[in-house]
Amino acid sequence: QLVLFSGKLNTIAGVVTTFFLLVYATVNLACLALEWASAPNFRPTFRYFTWHTCLLGIAGCCVMMFLISPVSASASLGFLLLLLLALHYLSPSSTWGYISQALIFHQVRKYLLMLDVRKDHVKFWRPQMLLMVQNPRGSARLIDFVNDLKKSGLYILGHVELQDLDTLPSDPLQPQQDSWLSLVDKLNVKAFVSLTLAPSVRHGVRQLLFTSGLGGMRPNTLVLGFYDDAAPQDGLARHPAFTSTREDVPLGFPPLRAPDDPKLLSAREYVGIVADALKMLRNVLLARHLEGLDKAWELRRAASSPPAIHVWPVNLLRPDSARYVDSCSLFLLQMACVLNMARAWRRARLRLFLCVEAGAMPHAQEEKLRQLLKDLRIQAQIQLVPWDAVTCLHWQKPREPPGGPLPTRAMEEEKEEGAVNFPANATQVSDEYICAANKLVLEQSPTPAVRFLYLPRPPPPPSLYLLYLHQLELLTRGLGPTVLVHGVSAVTSTQL
């Protein structure tokens, strides 16, 4: 109206024309994107429509804009960019649909087909995690920790719902999907969600290991929380992502199990899941006390003294077969190195513990290990740990502690039911030796932020599963945040 009052209508004619041409160019661009995305519902009625006409329309509009007024064309393009940014960051979610999603789907499908598993090479190996979560309220810090451990790899949160679809009117997993996706958004983790129905947790984990992922992007590592009698704590309500707002946790997850309530998973079934994963050539990580890992406090402490990551690449439960260069030890070392490469853990220091015995030329072993670290380009401090006083207990005849053995509650239940007998020589190590190994690990200072320990394979007979779990519980008792690692795949090589 001001232009009309000034009597200079031609001053705005170029701007108006430029904006109209910009609108036509944008419409052509949207049509071109829909055509390239192969959207099934994009069926234009224009008889001569092709992607060539779209390109011609875009080019013609842009050329005419700059021929009419280069200044107006440049200003309108700048205004368009500002408008796009404002809509992207300030506008609420709409139901119009986003063409970017169609383009992303088209490109992801194309590249997944190009990702050939037959061309996998150790040089490009990366961890692809499947973390099993029973209730996110008790696993918030574990979810965040595994997000740091994935190193740009695939990350899936798996959950098994113990129900039978035959007895239900509809799928109970669909209403839960939004809660899980909101959880991923709130925790700011780069993860997918995979839910399944199964008659037991073990069958559900098998399903997820078989079916999760797509093409060359499939989980190669299973992560489980540790099976013990500790009462679950609601870490989700105390997580910074939720405490920063005044709202209560708005996610539809059930309350945590009470300490006296029965578990949905038995101890034998838990070890069976570990055995199944190893049979399927998946690496296994068991995380204990990770809910006690306060990463925010560790980051604040890093400003004064860097936190430590302790690595024990030797099978402490089998001291007669201690080796540092088998596949499992290298995988364990790789996991610790990957964590150290995460942005939040870059100031942490790796400490590698070399268990040595008298007369075994410890300095030669240390030099060999140092050369291995140099070949793998891993910076870590090596610390020699004499453990003659520990290994001597292994060669002694096992003795029961006062009051008899130290079975877990699950072991006592199995014995009462008469399901399995536990002979005196059921394991190769005694509880006395395991407690001494636990004390050896605990005495190493300074106290680390997290420990990585070697996870031995479960024994073949299922009758020994409970005793195996009992040994792991003794080994990790009181150690704080600990990750037990067993690797089956080659992850690094000195010949690269």
C-alpha cells in the first residue's frame, strides 16, 4: 500500500514476480523429489509429466529470476532459506508428511542392498549392539553406556513381552512402540527399537538375534544386564533428561519389580541365553553395576584427574589357560579402546593388567604385550600384577568355606527341587580362589570408572549353568561398574 501511495508500482513488480517464480521452482522441486523417491501415491495428472520437465521448470524459473532482477532473486532466496530454518526449528509437528522421509527411505534401501555381508573385512569391523532391556526404568545408565560403546555402529534396544497372541484381541506391542521411541528421543541415544512376543525370555532373545537388523546391518554383539539379587532402582526418574524438566516421567512403562517379587527369568535360562548367543556366533557382554556409573560425575572429575578404565584380558576363572592374544582377549581390548574413543571418554586412561607368576620372565611378557599394543595402535599403560598367591589356591584341593558352599538362591531352589546334582569337582576352580581373584582385581588403584573382565564360555552341560553364574557373581562382587566380555569374532589384526 505504501508503494501504491508513492506512485512507484514498478519497484515492487520485480519482487512479486521473483517470488512467484520461486514458488513455481519450489513446486517443481517437490515434484522432482517425489518422482525420484518413487512414492506410490504420487500420480500426477499432467499428461507429459516426467522428471525432465521438473528439471526444465526449475532451471527456467531460476534463470528468469536472475534475468529480471539479480538483487531481488538473491534476496528472495535468502528469505526462503530463513523461512525454511524458522519452519524447521519453530513450527510444531504437522500431518502433511515430509518428503525428506521418502527420500531417506529410497536411499537407505538402495545402500542396504549395496552393503554386502560377503565383503565384510576386519579393517572395517564395528560393534553392532543388541541390548536386552526388561524395564527401561532400571536400565537408563546402561542404555547410555552402550550408546557410547557402539562406535557409530548399529544399536538396537530389544524387549521381550511374555504373552501369547492367540489369547489376545490385538497386538500388545503396538501401543508400547511410542513409549520406547519417546524414550530413545529423551535419552538422546542413536538406537532402534525391536519388540517381540514370546512364551519365554530365552525364546524371545533368540527371535531378536535371528531377525533384528536388515541386510548387512545386523547385531553382532548381545548385551545383557547381570543376573543377581540386587533390588532394581528407578534410574529413569533421576536421569538428567527427565530431571531437567518439572514434569514427571511421561513414559508408559510399568513400575519396577519389587525386591520380593519373582523374576520373569530364571538363572538357568539367563545362562542359556549366553550359551545361545555364542552358538550363533554373537559376542556377549554382561554388564554389572552399570546403574552405579555416574558419567556426569566422571566427566567433572576428568577436569582434575582423568578417570581410568581397567582392562583384564586374561581368563581369571581358568588360570591354567591364561593367554593374552586369543580372539576373546583381543575383542575385550577392542571394546575398551572403543569406549575410550567415545567423546565422553577420551580423557580416560586405559590400564592393562598383566598377571605374572614368579619365574615366568614377566619383563619378556610385558615387552611382547607392549609390542602388540603398538601394532594395534592402542595407547594403554601396562601394569604387572603378581598373582602367585592367587594361583596357588587353584592347585590346592577345593575346600568349602565355613558353613558349607556359597550357592545362589537359584542354586538352592534347584537343589531342593532335585533338578540337578552338583558334584564336588563340577568346576575347575574353588570359591576360595575366585574370592582371591576378586580381591586382586579390587586392590588395584586408583579406583576405575569401569572395569572390563574376560567372560569364559558357559559349560556345555546345562546342569552346571547355575554354578557358572555363581562363579561370575563371586568374581565381580563389589567391583563397581564392570563389563564381562566374550568375543567370538575377529575384530583387529596386526597385519593391517
